[in-house]
Amino acid sequence: MKAKGFILCFLCVWSVAMPRAWSQSDSLSFASQPSSGLLWQKPLPITLTGLTLATGTTPLFVEPMRRQNVLVREEVQLWRRNAFDHRAMHFDNVLQFAPCSAVVLLNLAGVPSRDERLSLLRRTASAIVLTTVVTQSVKHLNLEMRPDRSSSSSFPSGHTAFAFSGAELLRLEYGETSAWIPVAGYAVALLTGFMRVYNDRHWAGDVLAGAGIGLLSADLSFWLNDLWEKRQWKK
């Protein structure tokens, strides 16, 4: 594909997880460091997240970026026609929930997580609620028509937001257990985002904005829960 910018942006999103997912150098565990590992605690992850969100939003207001959205769509749809005879593959409708589901299922399977089960469930639920509230609120502004012209609620991609929120939860809960767990989560999230463009349901910008929203929603969920639990301990 010629739309290298699309691929580079996705690689930026992928790399957000890497500094913490691969690092085992912290001397203190997650349990002794409330809110440790949040994106805004390190310059590189929060910068990449901000750039991802900004890159996804600018096509709404900047014509050259809007043309990039069109270019990416044309390239992906051309590849879809040549490789798959333009067949739709809607497994992304289920795949979006895989990372969030894995957060709970891994805990039930006995894989060590940062938080105990009740706290993990509360953090997962609040991340889902935050992601839903933000994405649906913005969608109702009807900022952009979908590429297939089916509705005007294209921006941002809710599927991608859910997938990246779950992937970020996996990183925060299981990153100290195994680096491969968050890597797998982000791989699923990346595939979900790509399939939204492949199925002509979203522009590339929608996907990037959804990824940024998902990442920040998961982190905000953790931060708010840490504040609440700290207050409960004081009582």
C-alpha cells in the first residue's frame, strides 16, 4: 500500500504499550505502587497517545488530512478487491470484546494479575462504561459520514476504542506477569482497527481517534479506582 502514514500511525499506537510491557526494571511491584504504569506518567507513552488522538481528529478540520483518509480508504479497498474479491469479514464485531474478556478470563484461569478479582472486575467495568460514554457522546455529534455512507456517526470508531481499552487493561493488570499478554492484546486491537477500515465502516482517522480514546479511558478507570480504593482504606 502507498498509504504508509496509516501504517506508521498504527505502529505509534502499538509502541505506546512497549516501554512498559517489555520493561521489567522497576524495583517495586504494581501492588506497592498505586496507579503505576499509567500512560501520562511517562513522556513517551503519553506523547504517542496524544499524537495518535490528534492525528485521528485532524481530518475533521484539515483538508489535507481528510484527503489522507480518502487515500487510505482507496488503497485498502483496492487491496480488498484484489485479495478477497471485495468480500466483507465482520469478525471484528466480536473481536472488539476479546481483550476486555481476556482481562477477566485470565484472572478466572488463575493467571496472576495486579489486582484481586473484585477490584479487577470493577476496573474493567468502569473502563467499559467510560469508553462507551465518550465514544457514544462524540458519535451523537454526527461529525463525519461513514465511508459506506450508511450513517453520519463515523467518528470515532467504537470497535477500536473497546479493543484498545481492553488491551490497555491487559497491560496494566498482566504486564508484570508476562510481556506477551499485553502484546497479544494490542495485536488484537490493531487487527480490529484495521478491519473497520477494511469493511469500509470507518476512516483511518476514526480508528486512530478510537484507539486514543480507548487507551485513555482504561488509564482513567485505573486512576479513579485507585483514588476510590485509597479513600476506602483510610476509612
